[in-house]
Amino acid sequence: MRSSSSLRRDSRLLAPLAWASAAASALVLALVLGFLGHEAWPVLRNGGWIALLTGSDWYPLDGDIGLLAMLWATLAAGTGAILLAGPLGLACAVFLRFYAPSVLARPFQAMLGLMAGVPSVVYGLWGLTVLVPSIGAWQAPGASLLAGILILALMILPTVAMTAAAALAHVPPPLLEGAGALGLSRMTTILAIAVPAARGGIVGGVLLALARALGETMAILMVAGNVVRMPS
């Protein structure tokens, strides 16, 4: 077992290294922001900020740089995806934690992990070849906001399900045992005891999935039509 003096010496050696790493990261971030600001300043000066945030046309070569349509489309797609994937992911987590037999739980969890690791371009290609034609057969055009919402929901579903399952797995067993001793049904125990106790982890997983949905580019670009327009 290492002595306390040895541990203190290691801490003194590691502290400058940690500070240097943090300073280097901050410097890189500052350089990136400075470069972006320097390159964008000729466009943004003289009221360009207003046009950037309120304009809905995107023709950079002609001087039209409105981001409003892209911002609204991003918010609409992300919100729709999380409204679909949130309840479905929580249902998957409840099934995995409380209902699935062990012979089924392992393959189900492995499938969620596999879905989480699939590259976004693969989801986009599947959506372009399968989902978009299916929506187009129902109502043209197939490339639409609906296709983007569905493909994003499929992409973030494993994130919600796996984080919610991990949160439910860490619910203190005495809470569940006490609910059983009181004669509560399994569903009542899940809804009234387990889910509220795991609320922090579930909300964290939903926010993590929402961040991925808002930051996704390739898949939604492939299925939403690759046009800049206000969502309708």
C-alpha cells in the first residue's frame, strides 16, 4: 500500500499537468472562436446579425444568410423526435428491467447497444431507401419533416432506453421490496416508486438524446429533402 507522502507527491506532480491540459483546451477553443468571428465579421457587421437571425433565405453567394428556417426546422425535428423516442425508450427500459426474462434481456440489451453504435449515415441511407418511399406512397413528397422526425427518433431511442434502464437498475431494492410488502401491483410499483426514484437519470438520458437529435446533420439531411425552407 502506498504511503500518504507518496500520494501527495503524485498529486503535486499531476496538478500542473491537469492545469496545463485545461489551459491548452481553452486556448484551442478560443482560437476556433476567434477564427470564426474574424471570418464572419465582414458579413455580420452593419446589422448582419438581424438578417442572420430573422431571415429565412439561405443563398450565401447572393448575400442572403438567414438561419431562421434552419433553426425552426432543427427545433421541430428535435422536439418531435424526443416526443416519440422518450416514451418508447422509457417503455423499453421498464420492459428490460422489470418484465423481460433473462434469456430475452441480454439479446434485447445487446440490440439496443448495436443500434446506438450504428453510424448516422447508415440510418440516413435506410431512411432514404425505405422510409422516404413509404411516406411518399402515403402522401407525396416522401422527403419531409415527418421523415426527419422518424429517423431521428429511431437514432436516439437506444440512448433514452439504455440510460433509463441504467437509472432504474440503481433504484434502491428496499423501495421495491417495501412496495411489494404493501401489496402494490408491479405496474403501480413501477409508476409510483421506481420511475420517480430514477427520475434524475431518466431526465439526463432524455437531455442527452435531445442533444444528439439537435446536433444531427447527415441522416436528417438525407431524408428531409436537403432544402432550406420553413417547416410546415
